[in-house]
Amino acid sequence: MSRLRVTVVLFPNFELLDVAGPLEMFLMVESVLRDKDAVADRTERGYELVMTALDPPLSPIKSNQGPALALDRVGVPQDESMHALFVPGGMGCRPLFKDAAYLDKLRQASTQARHTLTVCTGSALLSCTGVLDGRMATSNKRAWDMVTALTDKVAWQSSARWVVDGPFWTSSGVAAGMDMALAFIEFDFGRAVAEAVAKRVEYTWNQDQFNDPFRAMHRSKV
């Protein structure tokens, strides 16, 4: 049996919960699948997570909050089996907005993945590559003015917990990434599995992507 590969892009000062929250959801899937007879005939048994950096920084990479994560690899993934590319946000993505070499690597990585997922200002970083041009997307509402000023080629959705447009999944700020991750699990494995994951981690899943309690918070504060 195989796992669906999710490649997580890390950079110095990434937002810790942007990564840790969704990854907790992804890693719980295999346990749920083992206990569900209804999905026993699936060939995929969950997700495989690969930590990568597009540039060669020192490993492990420190989050904005301090704790660090170790890398599995460095450089643009050369992997046709990459199910999803996962891009967090955080203060560390801001110096990369105008880093042409980095953006080219991120564009290449996104092109190779079947799906690209972003959390918080990760969508702002991805938008700088041009791959979101003509697409709908959302981002952290507290950084809304900053994010939307980066490009007018993206149809930014100001009232959305997360947005799906083709292969691109973008979520609002920080904790919203967990809602999006559960929606992505539902997309891959069905609602029953996603709901079982949420129950196991004792998380109240906001299943309505347009139920955004922070939609009015359009101020660049983070």
C-alpha cells in the first residue's frame, strides 16, 4: 500500500501552527483508515510528509515561535508522485516576496505537484510566483492590505476560511489551515474520514469554507 506524498516547504521564521496544525490532521488519517472497514479496499493508507527547503539553509529550520523542524531534503522536489505541495506563511516569507530566484523555485515545485496548499500568508508568497494569476484565493485577514497589495491579478476572497480553485487550496490565517486540511482530507478520503480525524484530535471543524468570522479584520497587523 502507498501513501500520498505531501511536500512541506520550510523557510526560516515560518509560522509554527501553519505547519503543525495541518500536519497533525494529515498524520492522523492512517490511524483512522486502519479502523474503518468501509475504506479497507483503498490502495492509499494515508499521507507521507516530506520536509524540504528550496534553498540550502541550516537544518533544522527555526519557526517564528522558536521550535525548529528538521529537513528531509533541500532543493526543488523532482518527484512526479508529489500529491501536494504545502506552503505555510509567517514573517519569514516576507523577505522572499521579491526574491526572484526563490520564487522561480517555488513556481517549479508548484507546477510539479498535483495540488498546492497554502496557509496564512503562504498564499501571498505563492501569488508572487504568478501561478495564482486569474485564480481565486484567500489569506490572513489581519495582513489583508499587505497581501492584496502584492498583486491585482489574483481574485482575493475577503470572506472565506479557505478557497479552492483548480489545484490550488488557500486558507486564511494560521488556525484556518486546520479547517482546510480537513477539507483536503475529505477530498482525498471522504467526509467520514475527515470527521473522524477531527474527532480524534478533539477539534471543532468549521466545515463551511465561507463561514469566516475574521472577514472584517482587514488591517495589516502581522
